[in-house]
Amino acid sequence: MEAHEEKPIIYTMENKPIVTCAGDQSLFTSLYTSLAQQLPKEPMEWRRSYGRAPKMIHLEANFVQFKEELLPKDGNKALLTFPFLHIYWTDCCDTEVYKASVKEDMQRWQNILRLHSSVDWLIVVVESDAKKKNKTNILPRTSIVDKIRNDFCNKQSDRCVVLSDPLKESSRSQESWSSFLTKLRTLLLMSFTKNLGRFEDDMRTLREKRTEPGWSFCDYFMVQEELAFVFEMLQQFEDALVQYDELDALFTQYVLNFGAGDGANWLGSFCAPVRSWNGLLLRRPIDMEKRELIQRGEASLLDLRSYLFSRQCTLLIFLQRPWEVTLRALELLHNCVQELRLLEVSVVPGALDCWVFLSCLEVLHRIEGCCDRSQLEANCSHTVGLWTYATEKLKSLGYLCGLVAENGPTSEDLNRTVDLLAGLGTERPETVNSMQSPYKKLKEALSSVEAFEKHYLELSHAAVEMYRAIGRMRSARLVGKSLAEFYMRKGDPERAEGFLEESLRLYVAEGWSLQVTHTRKQMAECQKLLRQTDDYLQTSALLAGDANLNQEERTHFCQEILSFASQPPGPSDQTVALSMAAFAQLRQLQFSPPGAVVHVGAALQLELRVRCLMPVAVHVGQLAATLHFSLEQGGARGRAGSSQRRPGQGPQGQGDGVVLFPQGSPLSGAGCSLTPALELYEMQDRSPSDSSLNSAGVVCKNVHLLLRRHDSNASLDTPTAGVLPAAVAVDDGAQMLRARDVTLQPGDNSILFTAPTGEPGSYTLRQLCGSVGRVQFVQSHIYPVVQYEVYSQEPQLTIEPLSDNLLAGIPQRVKFTIATGHYSIKKGDALQLSNTDSMPILHSSRCSATILSSTGGQLPSPHEHMGERALSIQSSEKVTSISLPPTPPYHTLEFQLEVLCHIPPAPLKLDSERLTNGEVRHRSKSRSHADSAMIHIDQKVSIDCPWSIYSTLISLTFYVPFKAKHTLLSAGRRKYIQVCLQNVSDSNFHLADPVLVERQPTTTVELLSLNAKRQQLVCSQQSLFCLWEMRWAKDLPPCLQCEFSASFVPISALDPPAAFKTYRYEFQLDRVSTLYSVKAEICPASGDKHCRTGTLCGLEVSITRQAEPSETEGEEEESTEIEGLKTTKLMYEVVDNSSNWAVCGKSSGVVSMPVAPSATHRVQMEVMPLFAGHLPFPNIKVFKYLPHSAAQVIQPDTDSCLENDNLSLLDKGLDDQGDTASIRSRGSVHSVGSGEQQREQQRGLPMPRLEPFSPGQVFNWTQGRQVLVLPATDDHVMEVNVT
Amino acid sequence: MAVCIAVIAKENYPLYIRSVPTQNELKFHYTVHTSLDVVEEKISAVGKAMADQRELYLGLLYPTEDYKVYGYVTNSKVKFVIVVDSSNTSLRDNEIRSMFRKLHNSFTDVMCNPFYNPGDTIQSKAFDGMVSAMMVQAS
């Protein structure tokens, strides 16, 4: 048998269905070889009852000589030995012979069959030509067959077949063979169907009787197994397996029923105590020993299960399903253990372990026997369960027999071992020669501690390797951990450590806290043995803070640390640095003041909330946080600096100086930290100049956490034992927050730190370190980033007006603000203001300063009032000195002073005629001033500050509240001066005593005031007009220099009425006297009383010289001497801007005025009124006409508008020459056609120029006159013009 | 009924795990954790193509001598594991399935709670009560 072990086909049943042969034995013998060969060659379809699928089947048969004993007797249900077909062979071809003997023989044969009610028979008649030739007097060959058929096969003619010349190679012979074989197969199958059907029916009947008291499972087992055997014999392994599975299920059901209280009698035999536990035996096709036990009803549960499984295993291997064997094996082993428990079968402790161990190995060996290595490796997942199970069982055996204990087995253990070995019995003959049999392994393993260790490690490592190979890392770690436990038991912590570490890492990474705690406890034990002090303390710290442990255990581990910490350090010992995370968790940090921005030297406190995880109060000698100092942003920052990032703002976005530290859930710290939440911040970028928003965005602060690789981080940020924070070296030189002698109670603690603010810059908390004796708990980085800023500020002086605008001429209050910054104002420090005449400082006695302390950093609101101090102000000729009260640094000193800015007397760089022209620098301060711009005066103040060697130059802008305008008015020769004073400020004034005087008083001119009231109210944006008449005795001076002055006082509801101040306005009047008067008369057309629209009227313009031009005027006015007569050329122009009139014919011309008083020049023109009504006269303009020779003279005050007029005149193309000629000849204005002038002539000629008269030089009598115009009589259309 | 019921997050950390209090809790934690090996194996064995109409019930993950471990995985890869005593033979596959279905429904209710933060351990009393009803009542 041993030799066959490697070839599975050997296990095929030797049995074949039995076919008996009667008749001519020698004939059969000659045919047997070919028959046995041919029969299985072709498959035959087997149709089956009960709806079972038809199958193709290759038939084989075991041909035996017919004996009466072969026929089954009544009641014998054995199927294996059942003859399925009986064949009678004959080659008789002689009727005589047939009649003489053969028939009789057949008859006897038939009788026997009939006696046993067997209907499956066949008669074969073999014919051969050779035999036929010997006998001449033979009947036709059919006759014998016919006879036989006639005699035996009534109605069953197919029961007799003819085989012709079977030993010849002729086609006829083959044909007859094939038909014979078909017949044979058909009959065989018919017999199977019939007999098996009958058998199954009987079997079912038997099964239905199972509730009857005498029923025995074992008997039934034998019956159904018979069926299974037949199927196996027919190579129908599937069907055979079904039979065993049915038996299996039936038995299982009985056991379960038994468990439910419904016990069957026959189960009693299976409840017998287990005496033998020699495991499965899978190396035989049929374990006859066990089968016999079952047959005798003496089998134990294990025997039955073992036998059943061995049969199933055999069939499964026939079916090429080895992996199902392993699955079923595991199931079977678990099931058996359960069933024994359920049936309350008494078992020697360890016996089942032995049985399971042996069985596992047996199954594995069996599988190895039928698969090659690659197949085995590819299917580790199927076998690994068995390996692990065997490992577990061996381990528990080892513990049971004292093989794991450090000092070896005791005598009790040895006794137990002997008992267990006894139950194994002797080794089975199949494996006696095999070196690696499970039996030998177990015996060896139990024999000695060393052997056990060898086998156990071998198995464990194999299991670990397999789990690794198929990627079941968790299972591998679990086996590894039990290995570690084994090593620990053996006192070998070095080898245990690796396994524990691997497992611990996995559990931590996946966040299984109970496992973590359990493994860590083992780790602590291991590290303690290994004297890895640091690691042990770290693990202890973690365990002391582990909520899964009870208080007692936690206290134990905490004491371990504390007792180590309190030991005096040896010479070589250094402090031990442990991770803070195990010791305490940071909860929150609060800044006070909350802005976390303070000036140098200010007090800044940090309150740190820490949750101490230790079970008992721990006294911490020093708790220190190292600070990283950087200069960036710091010192140079002003107090109002716009810091976009508020350090006090934690991820939770609180602005009250609280930083919350993210809390990992204590239960599944690692699990949750695998995916940290996004931490988003709002970011605003403001431009530094006007703090307008440039851009806004969202920033993810913890990108580095989110985007890093996951596999590598698990060990980094989860503080497993043995992994210590790298940067634990504490730099003593660095600045740090320090708290000494803190006792941390279990739970939340609050610790107050005073932050160093010695130097400006930003301080970032980096490391937190708590020292307990020799032990330091270190948190290498604090996240989120906590930082505060210390700034230093230069002292600063600002002066700003109290009101919107400072007005010149009135005392105004200005506010002095001194931000002391880092400078402390000492007694005797003073501000030195250099005096200017235009802006005296009015100091009163009741001057006091306010000192404010700024506590809130950059926010101006939280100022704290510190009190008022008197200011003493001394004024000397040049300097006003303000002595400041002593003020500490980073405070604000405020006081107010009154200043007055004198209004400069002269109109500031103003041309008298053109006040609103763009020459004057002015600003429109507000919208209300847009139309009437205020004149402003920039006043510079130079101040010497005690903190600086340089003077501070501060500019104040004052606005002149008034604007004056003057006008010269004429009435004939009489002259008036009008001054308009406009209040352009926002306040109201009283005005009094407007006075107009000549600056250089001449006796000739007298100014007569026409103003009535003494005092008048001028509201904001209102004007006051004053009028003076000029009287003169002799001649008017060509130039008159005047000064207007008025007293004003602001009207204020609050302040008492102040003294009047004077506003002065100087101006100069030139060319005052009237030179010419222009009169015009409109005469209606002849015969008409009134002018009518549409009819031409005469316009007579008369220009009269009023006075001789004075010396200066004469210079200006070009006069020409013509024939002894001094004349002046004037140009007139009639324009009607309102288009009331149409000027017909020429509208302009040049006249020469004789230089004589009352010289008059008349001009006639024609105009046509266009509308009816009282129409104003058309405008008549008179200009000085300067011929070309005088044009070269550059007038200093040439008006640009006149030049334009000049050009437009040019366009009209006045012919100078012709014009003068006409004047000379006719003495009247001669029209020069504009069309006839030629530009060619003009070019190169000097241009004549026009120049206007000063206002007042020409008096127009028609100014304001109107003439009545009647509508045309024949107008059918009435035009009404309403204006 | 069950002796241990566990809900395990996609990342394989326990969201909820409860066992019969009289028994060794740690052992169940180990058992459930180890069963994740098989769960992962089964999930990957199904393949990605079939992921849509995949059966959520994974069946028996692995038997041990004392316990049977059954698995179930939701579409969001949250795993349910139920451990049943091997001696408890009255439980059939269908009953296990219905237990998982109930568990899944209750778990869905927990997830629908706006105050529940996905990924946190399950504290819901309703869920706890439902699990208790499925557990062996420890005497």
C-alpha cells in the first residue's frame, strides 16, 4: 500500500459489476479478452429514475463463471456481489446436439435464475463458418437461433443474440460484435436501473423507519454505503459522495436533535467516552477497521466521523477537488469538537487536541500527496486554516503538558502526557516507514521541551508565512503575537519584541484600542525584561494614560515612571525624554491680552489648559515651552499696522485670543487621525497704502498633513513605544515660557505663563517640555502654530484740527497727539514750537493734557484714561515751549491749543479783475465749495521734539472765509465802486463797518459811502454788496488804489461773542474816467409812428467824446495827426446777441474821432426788428482801433480774448487802406466788402489791432433802453412770442 | 443570537463593537479584527466590475472552534461583523441575513442623523438598543 501512496488512481475500487457466464466455458474463455477490452470502449447513456440527469457511462464488468451460490438469497442486500447479468454462451449449430444436451442445460440454467427471480439474462449464440463446414447436414443457421428464441425467449427475442465469427477480422464479424456489445450494455444498464431502483426503494423504506425504536443508524449506514459503493464502482463519484453527504447530514441532525433533548437510543453507543484519538486516516480507500466497528455498532463518534470523512475525502480527490477537502476538514474538526461537547462525551483533556492536530496534519499530508508544489502554494488560503488550527492545538497541548513552562514539565504534566500518548495507540502500518508522519510528529513534540519548541515554531512560522503570502496580515500578526507570547513564556523577550512591535503598529494604525492596550501591556513586560528603560517608560506612560485599563493598573504604570524619575541620576545617566502625548494633551491656549500683539516690555500672559492623562497627581518640576524668535514683521510695525493674520485666531476662528488644539478621539486616536479635517482660513490681502481689498481667498492650513503619504506617517505621529520624538534636545539659551513646580491633577489643569516681551519680533511656541525628575515629557511641535508678536514703536506727534477746516482770521483749536512709543517723557521734556508772525499761538491758562494708555495693541478703542495733567506753556519771542507732563512709554498724550492764522491783507496774488481765474491755488474742499472755491493758506509749524534731534515740520491748512470782488459802475460821467464780499465758509458772520479808502489819499477823490447799516449778518455762502460813489473835484487820477476793510466776527451759539476782526481787501482801479458816450436812436420807417416787425428801421449811433484823454490814456490811444486834426480811431460794431434784430447792411466800421471835447460822430444803419414788443436795443460795442504800425507794441496786459477778436477781424478782411481813404473822403464809415478783400494782399501786411476799453471808459446810454415794435399789419399769422 | 456585533469603518477602525459582557471582550476584538482579512479578500474577489450589483452579505467569513463569524459590507465599505456561537445551531443563513439587514437599516438611521459626524464612533442609543435585541441575553 505504501508504494501506491503517490498515485491516486490506485484507490479506484477493484470491484466491477459482476456478470456470470454459463454454457460453453471454453468458448467464453476464447472470447473473454476481446470482450473485456471492447465493453468499456464506448459510452452508453444511462437514463435514470427520479428525474436524475442522464449520464454517459463507460461500462466494465467482472465476468465470472455462473454458480448458483452467486445468486443473492432473500434478504441479502449486498449490491457489490450482486450479479447484474447472466449470460449463456453456446456455439451449437447442430439441431441434434441442441436437442440432445444444450437445450436441457439452458433449461436448467433458466430454472435456477427463475428461482431467484432474476430476469437479467442473455443467450449468446456464436457462429463460425469453420464449424459449419464440418457438418454438411446442417439446418440453415437461423434455425438454431429461432429454436432457442422459440424455446426460451417468448416475446423477448432480444434476449438471444448471435455473434458471428468473433475471432475473424471481417466486417461482418465487427458488425456482429458491435451489435452484441450494444445489446450487452443496454441490458446491463437495464439491470442497473432495475436493481438499483429496487435497492433505493428498500433503502428509503428503511430510512422512513428511523423513528421506530429498534432502528439503528449503523445498519442504515451500511445499506446506504452499499449504494455509494455501487456508484463508486460505476465511477459515479458524484453520486457516491451524495450518499455519504446524506449520511453525514442525517447523523448531524440526530446529534443536534439530541442536543435539543430528542435523543435516539442508538446514539448511546456514540456517547461512549473517547478512548482513542489517533486522528483521521486518509490513506486507505476504505478503512475496514472502522467500517467493521460501525457495522458492529461499536464505533465511537470520532470513529464514525473519521470513517465518513475518509470516504468523502477519497471521493473528493477522485473528483479532483482537493481544496474542498481542506474546507470540509476544518468544518469537520470544528464540528466534531462541538458535537462531543453537545453529546457530553467525556474526553481526556488534551485528547481532542491530539485528534485535531493529527487530523489536520493528515489532511494536509493527503493534499500534499495529490497536488504538486505550485498548486499548493497557489492555494495557501485553503490550507492555512488547517495549519493555524494545528498550531493552536499544539500550543494548547504544550501548555497542557507543561512544555512551555520555563522549568519544564512537572510529574503531573508527564502523567498527562503519558495518558495522551496512550490514546494515540500504535502507529498505523501505512505510516510506520514514513519519517514525517503526523503520529511521529506529535509523539516527538510531546516527548521533550526542545522537540515541542521545534515543532511549534516550525508550524507557527509556516502559518505566518502563508498568511503573509496571501495578504492576510492581520491573521499573520495574530499568530505572530501568540508566538511572542510563547517566547515570553520561554523567557526570550528579544525574539518576542519584534512580533509585538509589528502587531502593535498594526493595531495602532487601524485604531483598535483594546488590542493596542493588550499588546502594549505585553510590550511593557517585554521591554522591562530587556531593560530598555526609555522604551519601557514610554510604554508605561502610554499605559498609565490608557482609559482601557483600570485605575489600579494605570497607577502601577504611573508609579513605574515616578519611581524612576525620583531616582538620583547615575553618572552616565541622562534625562529620559518621553513623548508628551502619552502624558498630557493640550486643550487650549489663551492669550491675555487676546490680540497677542503687545509692545516691548508689556505684560503678556498665556493660559495653557492641559488635560493630564495620568491617573494620579504628578508634580512637574518645570513646564517650559521653547520659543522661536524671529525678527520678521516685528519691531518696525506701527501700532496701527494692518496685520492680516491675527495670531490669536485659531482654526476655530475665535478672535478672542484662544487657540484650541485639535482633539483626537481618545478611543480611536489613530483611526481618526488618518484623515484630518480640512482647516480653512479666510485670507484677505489689503493694499498697504489705503487698506483697500486687493484679493480675498481661502487657504488650507494643513495641506502638509493632508497630502503626505499615509503609509509612512503611521509610525511617525503616533507615539508607539520605541519611536521617540527626534528633536528633544532642549536649548537652554533660547527664550522660553516657564512655569515651575506645577502639580498636574488628573484631568484638566490650567497653567499660567508670562511671556517674555523683551525684544520686538514674533515669537512662536515650538516645544513643550515637562520635567518630572529625570524624566522629561516633550512635545516636539505644537500644532496649530501659536505665536505672539512684540512690537516697538517710535514716538509720534500729530496735530490735527478739531473742526473740518481751519479758518483763517479766527482763533482755531488744534489737537496735539503724542504717541509716546518706546520713549518715556520725563519731567522737563518740552515741545518747542517755532513762532511765526502769521500764526501766533494763543495759549490760555486753562490748558491741560490727557494721558491715555493703549492696552489693546492696534485697536484705538480700548484706551484707558489715565488722568489729566496741567500743561505749562511759555512763549518767548521766537519759540513757544510746551512742557509735557511725564508720560510712560506706549501711552498717548493729548492736548489742545488755539492758534490764529492772520489773513494776509492783500488779495493773495489776485488780479483784481479776475478773481475766479485759475491762477490762484485753491482746493475745493467739499462739494458745497465747488462753485466758490476757498482760498487756503498752508501754514508750516516747526516743532522740536525731545525724542528727536530733528525738527518736525507740520503743515496746517487754513481757509480764508471771505472772498471779495469789486466792480466799477458808471452813470454818464459819475462813477461808483461796488465791493462784493462773499462768505465762502460754512459758518455765519457778523459784518460791520465796511470802509473803502484810498491807499494813497489824494484830495481830489472823495469816496462817498452809500451803505446804510452798520452791522449785518452774512450767512454761509451769502454775499454782501457795498457801494461807494466817487466824487472828484478836478481830474480823476488815472489809477486809483483802494483798500476795502470790514470787521467780522463769527456767530457761534456756544462761544461768547468774540472781538471783531478786520478783513482787508486791496484793489486798484485804472482808467476810471469816461472817454466816450454812445447814444443810439431807432427811428421807424418814414411815415410810421412805431417800428413794425419786418420793416427796416433806421439806427442812428452817435459816439461822443466826453473827456480828453489823459496823459496815460493818450499814450495808450493811438492818435494820428491828419491835416492838423488829431483824431483817434475807433471801431464800432452792432451785434444783437438775442437775435431780436437783424442788422442790415454793414454792422461795423471804423471811425476817426477828433481829439476834441464833445466831438460827436454819427453813424446811420438799418436794422429790422424780428419780433413785436418792447425790444431792447441791439448792442453797440466800441473798441480802440490800433493800426498796424502800433500793433508791434506789445501790450503788457493784452487780453487773449481780444487777440481772438483781432483774428476774427482779420477774417473779415478789412482793408486798412481803403477804409481810411473812405473816411477821409466822405467822413463817414465806408463799408468795405468782406468778399472783395484778397488774402494775398493781406499776407505780409501788418495787421491792425482792436483793443477794448476798460469798463467805465465807454458809457452806453442805450444800456437797458427798449423800443416798442408793433407787429406787421399784413401779417396773417399772428406770432406771439413770450419770453 | 449573536455574541458579538461590530461595525467597522471603511478605514478598518471600529465604529461600534459590542460583545456579550460576560465573555472575553478582548478575544472578540481580536476575532473581529482578524476577520477583516477575509472581508477584504472577499471584497476584492468579487471584482470591480460586479461592484454595482454586488451582494452585500459576505456569508461565513471563517469558522473557529467556538464561533462562526459572518460578514456584511455596505456600498460605502463599512463592514458589519456578527459573531455567533458555534453551538448555536438554530441560526440559519437566512436569519443571519435578516440580522445584517436590520443592522444596516439601523446604521443608515445613525448616518442620517445630522448631529452624527461620519467617522465618529456610534453612540446612538437607538442603535445600541437594536444591537442589544440581537445579542444573546447574558444571564
